[in-house]
Amino acid sequence: MSLDTDTQPPRDAQASRGSRDVRLAQALLRLGAGVVVHASLPLADLIALAQQAAERGAALTLRGAHERSTADLERVAMAGRGQVTFDLSG
């Protein structure tokens, strides 16, 4: 008898959770709420969230930003037009 000790959810579940997180963040930003998301989301999603934050005057915070390249962070910053905070702490 073997026991499965893997504590990570299956990849499909992780991808599904990421999509859900993005949809929820979009809904909250539409209402003008500040949102904190992890920088490991796909770059296209981060840019879209940053644009939405800029349009609504809402705050978007990226946790784990140190994991992204400088170029990626610059693209998100440009899209957010001053509404994005980058958590660079490790």
C-alpha cells in the first residue's frame, strides 16, 4: 500500500485557481477596491489587472514581485500608471 504524500494540488487545479483569482481581482477592481495578487500570475493577466486599476483609480499590489524580471515589472508599472505597488521583499 502506498500513500500519496504530495501536498501540492494538481497542476490543473493550480491553473484553475489562478484563473479564478484573476476573475475575482477583476471584479473587485471594477468596484474600485484595492487588490493584492501574486506576481506569479501570467504577465498578460498582471498587465490587464494593472490597466484596470489605473482606469478605476484602485490600488493593485503585487506580492512576490522579486520573482519577475525587471522588464516584466516595468511593463506592469507602465500599464498601472502609478496604481501598482510592488512587494520586493523576499
